[in-house]
Amino acid sequence: MNATVITACDLTDLTKEVIDENGLLKVKPYSFYQNIDSNELKYFMHQNAIYVLPTTELIDWLKENIVGTAIEIGAGHGAIARALGIPITDSRMQERPEIMFIYRASGQPVIKYANDIEKLDALQAVDKYKPDTVIGAFITHKYNSIVGNGNALGVQEELILQKSKKYINIGNLQTHKDKPILKLKHQSLYFDWLITRAINKEDNRIFIFNNQ
């Protein structure tokens, strides 16, 4: 999975295996993905706007590490929260015409949100559900003038942490190296079964922030 160039390929068989008849992403064991060509897998994730694959191992780990009640923010396809049986929330930003235009102009497919994904931005979701644990995968931080990057519609993750007891963030050391929240005390865990859109699999991490 270290290739820097992704080439188009036939995704028919993989799509049948991983996406169900309702268009929902299935939870599959890591061993299943080990048998898939790395280029095919990256192209599948690109074409379906998937940033983190919900492996069985990831879901099991989250179940063991959630404290109290939990929600997922920026849930995208919603497979992680759906498997955990917790509220699935997302701003559904990629449905906005101006955002769709920007993504498509840059050759990036947009997320097709399922009906069970509640339209709430991160802070709205936390204020509504008041969870003990917040889960976020490949969350884009709000634009930060100090680091010079981020998204104007991004998440103020430090506020998310302040409003909860635990923030579990799935990301990548290189992709998310400028996240302001990473300056706070946290755990950085590597697992072989963590599959993301990032180029270097070895840099995939689960970041854990505690506010207790």
C-alpha cells in the first residue's frame, strides 16, 4: 500500500464483497483485505470516498475502548458507528453544491451519505448527545492560521475534547501532522489492521485524548 500512483481498475468483484445491496459498507476482517491487491483497494477507497475501512478488528477495539456513551462525528459512510450501534453524525458537507464542485474539479469523488446519518456538525452533535466518548476518523481540523492549513468548515477538535471525557481519533502521522490537537497530551497507537486512505500504512494511528 505504499504506491504513490493509483491506477484505474475493475472494482466489480470487490464492490460486491464490500458494499451490500443497500449501498452500505460492510464490516470485514483484516484478513479479507490482505488478499486484495493494494492498488485495487486504494482505488476502491478513492472511488467510494472512503477514508478508513471498518475492519472487524477496528470495531472490536473500539468496543473495548469506549468509555460510557459514545457518538461518531464526521462519520462519512457511517459504517463504524453503525457497527457500534451509536449515533451516526456528519455535517454532510459533501452534499453542498459548492463543495461538490470543488471535489469534482480536483477529481475527488464525494461521499454518498446514507439516510441514517444525522446532519449535525461535530459541535452540534456533541451538544445534542453529550457523549462520554467521541469517535472521529480522518477528521479535518478547522483552518488554523498558525500552521497555515485546515478547512474553514473543519472541526475544532480541542472543543470536542473539552465537551467529552475521551476523544478517539483515527488518522495518520503524515496526513495529520499539523493537527493542532496533536500538541495536547495523547496516546498514539499503531495496529496492523488499521486501513486508511493514507499512502504509508506504517503511519496509520489511533490517537487517544483523555479529559478526565
